[in-house]
Amino acid sequence: MVNQRKKLVVLSGAGVSAESGLGTFRDNGGLWNNHSVYDVATPEAFHNNPELVLDFYNQRRRDVYKAQPNPAHLALAEAERDFDVTVITQNVDDLHERAGSTDVYHVHGLVTQARSSLTDEVFELEGKDIHLGDTCPKGAQLRPHVVWFGEFIYHMDEAIGFVEQADIVIVVGTSLKVFPFANLVDYARADAQCFLVTQDIDAVPYGFQYKQGPASTVIPQLLAELTLS
Ligand code: BV8
């Protein structure tokens, strides 16, 4: 009997990219400390001051291009050798893919892509910025392909399905303060092995083992243990 590869579902947030030099949102000096969410990450903000919003994401995009995957991203990609891995991330960076992960869902979009503010058609940016006046083929202003507060997220139904099927759930680098992504931990099976890897957390979700520490150290260790078990 071929040993069935276990289903490993990873739920990640900004903390998994922190050691790649990309700021988190709520930690000291986090993105939301220097910018009000309401000035840069809502449809209203884009309507009221599109240049401020485009500049904010042009800078975030440049930071992403300069960043490199860290040992946490690399270990999660390498885990595909032993597990059937799906990564569901809040991050708008492409570090999971650049590390080699092949099954990644961006529920809050990808900053390396643009979207038509009319048709929702998505376009690769290939290193380019988005400027006011940059339009889609239908003449509508282009916007960053990210999900702003008050906008519906992507892949929520698929994500619930993956978490419900998971033998192992690893939540890494998220404060679990943004919804509906944070609700995904509630769909883990009672007999699944569930781990939370983060620097600090207000409340550990029920059924999760808390492993405090930097993702680039704790994730490779945890995956090595799981591979042996
Ligand atoms: C929506 C894209 C339907 C843009 C982002 C229910 C209750 C309350 C509020 C709501 C609710 N349902 C909906 C809401 C409103 C809102 C929400 O959740 N508000 C919160 C703030 C209370 N949700 C929405 O608006 C969502 N849409 O609900 O649509 C709808 C539609 C119409 C009307 C009503 C409802 C859309 C939310 C998506 C917003 N877009 N990102 C961009 O990136 O600029 S959210 C953005 O912030 C990120 O994507 C991410 O999701 C979030 C940041 O969270 P984390 O990743 O967790 O980062 P954080 O800094 O908080 O934590 C970092 C963690 O890492 C910490 O724990 C730290 O300890 C740890 N860490 C740090 N370093 C390391 C580390 N861990 C390991 N190693 C390290 N080295």
C-alpha cells in the first residue's frame, strides 16, 4: 500500500516575510503604524486620493522585488517532497512562489499584478509601477491587484475546503486579526495536527499547539519533526 502523502495546509501572514525585510502590519513600526489603513487600503481612499494609494503600493512592490525568500518559505516549498502542501496566504508578496511552492492561494491579492478598476481583469506588471492614467484595454484606471478593506477576498470557499481536508495545519506569522481569513482556523478537523508559529499572539486558537519564535528557525524545525513522525 503506497503511503498516502499527508495533506499539509499552511495559513500565512506578514510575519513569514518579516525576515525577508518586508514590514508586518501591526508590529512596532508596522505598515499600519505609518499609514492609516483608511488612507491607503480602502476603495474610498483610492477614490479620494489615487496618487497616494498608487505610490504606497508602488513602494511596496519595489520592496517585494528587492526581497528574497527566507528559510521559512524555502522549507515550506521543500516540504512538497513529503507532503501534499497547499499554501493559503494573506501576503501580497510572491515569496512563497519564488521559494518554489507550487500550490499558493493569495486571498488578499498580489502586488506584482495590476487589475482593471472596471472589469477586474488582472495584468502582470513586470517590474513597472502603476501611475494615474495607466488604463486597461477598456480605458479604465489600473489599480493594484490587492483586496482592500471592505472588499470581498479571493478563494475563501476553496480555502475552507482545504483546511477541512488537512491532516496538518500550520498557521505562521499572522496575528489572526483580519477577517474572514482569521475564521479559517475554525475549519480544522478535530483529529488534525494544528500548529501556530508566530512571535506573539493575543489568543491561541482552540486545538492549536503554539510554537513561539521566528518563522525562519521554527518552521524548518517543525517540518523536520513532522517528516520524521
Ligand atoms: C471583507 C491587502 C466582506 C492589502 C489586506 C469581522 C469582524 C471584524 C471585522 C470584520 C469582520 N469581517 C470583515 C471585517 C472587516 C475587515 C477586518 O477584518 N477588519 C479587521 C482589521 C478588524 N475585513 C475586511 O474588510 C475584508 N473584507 O470582509 O469583505 C465585506 C464586504 C463589504 C462590506 C463588509 C464586509 C478584507 C480584508 C483584507 C484587507 N487587505 N491586505 C495590503 O496588503 O496592503 S489585510 C493585510 O493586513 C494583510 O493582507 C493581512 O491580512 C493583514 C495583516 O495581518 P497579518 O498578516 O496577520 O500581519 P500582522 O502585522 O497583523 O501580524 C504579524 C504577525 O507576525 C504577528 O503575530 C507577529 O508576532 C508575527 N511575526 C512578526 N515577525 C515574525 C512573526 N512571526 C514569525 N516570524 C517572524 N519573524
